Amino acid sequence: MIELSHETAIAVNKSPAHIPGRPHVSTVWRWVLNGVRGVKLETVVVGCQRFTTKEAIERFIAATTAKANGEPAPIRTPRQRQKAVEAAERELADAGI
């Protein structure tokens, strides 16, 4: 899960410049909407714009590489997942949502 307070946000449309090989923006959108090997690129919506982060891109690359190599994708523990939920709830509360 993306934690905007700890990660560097990038508009999805600008993200190809931060990805090795500089894929076309339509490829990045496909990763967001459909995923690759069961892994989707994490994003958040702020207003009417969708963002990802440098860290989410790194997690996506690590997970898809692991899947391509026949290894299990890194899985968050229940504790990591709970911490992410709590961080998201704090972020929403801070934003008044």
C-alpha cells in the first residue's frame, strides 16, 4: 500500500521517466489496470489525478521479477498490512476525509 507521507509521488502519466527502459505510458496504465503476472502497479487517486510512487514502482518490479523467475512474490505479513491500513486511515483523517 502506498504511504504518501513516506514515498515520492509521481503522476502515472509522468512515471515512465522513472522506470528502466522507459515504457510507453499506455504500458504503465496497463500495469495499473490489468497488472502483470497477477501483480498490479499500486496507485492512489488525489482529486482527479492518479499517482504512483518510486517505491511502488520498485515493489512492482521486484514482484514481477520474482514471478518471472518462478519465485513467490513478496507478500506482506498481516502486521505490515495492518500498519499500512493504519497509515492510510491517519492520512485520510489528516485530510479531513
